[in-house]
Amino acid sequence: MTTPGGDAVAVVPRLVSVVLDTTDVRGLAEFYRVLLGLTYREGDEPPTDGRPDQDWLVLQGDGDVRLAFQQVDEQPRSTWPEPGVPQMLHLDTAVGSVADLLEVRRRALALGARELHDRSDDPEEPLFVLADPAGHPFCVFVA
């Protein structure tokens, strides 16, 4: 492909999904479905007919990027902020106020998250770093 001036235009891929490995696909999908208010892609809803659960699930929301979950046999938990096992990737989420930040932290902990870092008193960017039930770190900050 070229521009009208003859310059080459790079083909840029579109980000479709962020995929998290986990030893419990349905459990982790449910954690994020409830926490982030997402819905299952058609066909990925929990089975009700006794069939085995899937090893790949996709959640979707209002935006274009989906959150997917892939079954693995082993998943070492990140040891962040300590060295050892790095984060490799983490999700950033945002809320509108410190009150909302505290409420999301409360809900996440009730759903099985654990707190890794509390910077909720930072006047410029209050945030919490939490780990989901599988150990993946994620941030909630005020934006």
C-alpha cells in the first residue's frame, strides 16, 4: 500500500484480545466478568448441560479489546514487587474518584484478589496494585 505521495504505508495490526494464562479458566473469567462488568462472548457462557468447560474463554465489553483466558497446566504467580517471577504483563484499570478506587479495591478483595501495593494516598495518582486469584497483577487508579 502507498500514500498518494508514493510513500509506503505500514500495515498496522489491530489489538483484538489480551490473553491471560491460568490453571482455572472459568474461575478467572468469572473474577474479571464480575469485577469489570463484562459479558461472555456468545458460546462461552458457563455450561448448564453437564458438558465439560472450555479451555479458552473470551469476555467482552463496550470497547474493541476483549479479555481472554487460556488454560495451562502450570502458572507461576508473579512475585512482584519482589524479584523472582516478573509480572510479564499487567492490566491497568481506571476509576473516577478516590471513593470509587476504595470501592473497587473492596470488591476485588471480596472476589479473591489480594493487595500488592497501596498508593491510594498519592495526591497526583492514587492507585492500588492488586493480584487476581491466579496471581496476575493489575492496577486500579484514579484518572
